[in-house]
Amino acid sequence: MRSHEKESALASITGLSPRGLPKEFVGQTGHGVATINVPHALTPNHSLNEILMYARWMQASDVHICAGYPIIMRKFGSLKVATQTPVTAERVQTIIRKELRGDLVAEFEKTGDLEFVHSITGAGRFRLTLIKQRNGWELTARLITSSIPKFESTGMPKSCEELTKWAQGLVLVTGPVGCGKSTTLATLVEMINQTRDDHIITIENPIEIVYTAKKCQITQREVNLHTTSQANALRAALREDPDILVVSELRDLESIQLAVSAAETGHLVFGTMNTNNASQTISRVIDSFPSDEQSIIRNMISESLRGIISQQLIPKKDGTGVIPAYEILVVNSAISNLIRGGKTTQLTNAITTGRSSGMILLDHSLDELVQKGLISGQEAFERAISPMNFTKYLNTPAG
């Protein structure tokens, strides 16, 4: 058998193209009318789609299906047991195998790890992560928001809206895992979609929120589905007449290099990083480069960076949901000079003095939420950059 015949045979068996990408690459949006009923009470005997429908109805953010444990859901930051009985290892495998494509199951069985988006008509999209562990298979599902929030409902300062109006530069949305970075990014992108006549290219892993084009042309690409790597997609994007690039997460040196270069060469670039505040974000970007290149990169960042939105989601004091706390850095001449001079430790003072231009420290945002009675002092203490400033609240009742 010739090599190309072997490739074709392999593709027909595995569902993968000769280059390693799936032959089926057009995903479902999750829009439409639901054909599955939401269970009144959940049991391990329900299907994956029924479990996810129930989680959506319960306003959960995450679902855990693990051998030997009940089905568990995270709601407003806390884990809650959703079934009376545990799920057996065999039942976990049945739940997964019944709903997922055979090629995805085969890939998971080979690698032991898998991440992808699963859609249910009328119930939206869910980011699923599968792993093998000591007790058997385990599935974690993150519920992707079904609608993009309007800017006014997010609580973001007005200065964040201004970051969508640049013609070029770099805007970063940062925070710990599960803090709502993707939703914040989507809100900013949707504002551009509604107000500008531009070409937006997103590079995601995986695609979470599906955009409907309004004034903009929107091209969405998923790593391992439409392209073999984030870096390849970024390089290709620069030849696709883009105005705006959206990168779901800047994880490695090559992607950061390409994003900074794109911002330098006339594009507006949005990206996310798992950093806690503005100064840590800038340090992470610069420190990811070799030491002999860092002075050049500091200059590039000082000229191309437009702003950083750092955020955390805090459980509300009354138990009715979560609320974001923000740190906002808007680059002005003073901020630019500090970055260029390698004085990122002084950014805290610069943000404090720049409050009139829409800047705010995360700790100040947390303090405001405590003062308004929206979050407890304990929650603020646990999330603060300088927790000692919040010890005065530790005797405050949790509510």
C-alpha cells in the first residue's frame, strides 16, 4: 500500500485528516429549541446531556463526574452534591461513551487527557475536560455562557470600553482560572462587532462563545480543529487582512512574541493570561523572553500595550451569586516610562494616582465591595494582593 493510501485508510478509521486535524471541523452553536427535558432530580442514570441541561437550569458553573463520588456541581464558587448516590467507574465510562464521537473517545483512550467543546441544541456549549485517574475516568464540564453580557451589566469601569477603540496595540485580560476572563473578552469583542467595520480573527483553544457577525467580519479558528497550533494560526492570521486579533490564552514564548509583533505592526490584539494583577502580567510577558532580549521587549511593550484588565470572581455575601473585582491599568506616558525603565514594582503607585483616568487597584476594588456589603471581609482577605490591609475585616460576620 502506498503512503498516501495508508494516510487515506488511517483517516477513514480515525476521523483524522492526513495532517492530524479532524475531517469534521464545523462545530455546532448550541442555539435552537431544546429537545431534551431537564430532569426534576438528578441521578447517575441520567445521560451526559441531561446532566448538563440540569446544571444549566441550576445556574452551575462547573460539573464534576468522577468514579466513586456523587455528581458534583459548582455554584457561586462552592461545590454542591447533586446526586444522592455515587457514580460507579463503569457508569462514568458509559455516560462519556454514549454522547461523544468515537474518534474523541479513541483519542482520549490513547492519551489519557482530552479537552473540547460539546454542544446541546437549545442548551448551549460546554467545555469538557476528560482525564484518567486512580479511580477511573473523570469528566469536568465548564458551562459556557449562552449570551454575551452587555458592557453595562459587567461592572467594568468605563475606561475598559475605551480600550476597544484603539486602531492598534495590545490589550490583556488576566486573572486566575475560572474568573470569567473569556466572558469579559467576549464582551469587549462584541462591542467592537457592533460598532466597527473591521475583520476580527479569533484563535481559541477551544472555541467557547460563538459570535454572530454584525458590523464586523468574524473568523473563528480552534487549535487542533482548524489549525495545528496557536503559533501557526497567529502567523497565518497576519496574511488574512485582519484588523483585530483575539487570542484565547497567551501561553508560550512563541505566541507572546507573535502577539506583541502583531500589535507593533498595526493590529489591535486582545489576549488572556493567568496572572493576578497588572504588574505581574507585565513581568510575566517580559520574563518569558530570553534575558538578552528583555530590554528590547520592554521598549516594545511600553509602546504597544494599551491596557490590562485583571479580575477575580467573588461569592456574594448574600449567597445569590458572584461579583467581579477588577484591577484596571490604562497605559499613559507615566506607565510607559515605568515599563521601559523596568520599574514594574512602581506600577501600584502609578495606578493609584491614575484613578481619575479610570485606573483601579484590585485591592481597592475589593475594599469597595466590602464597604458596600456585597462581599465579606474574609473573601476580600483571601483574594487580596496585600492581604494585611484587610485584617481589619476578619472579625466581620460572613453574612
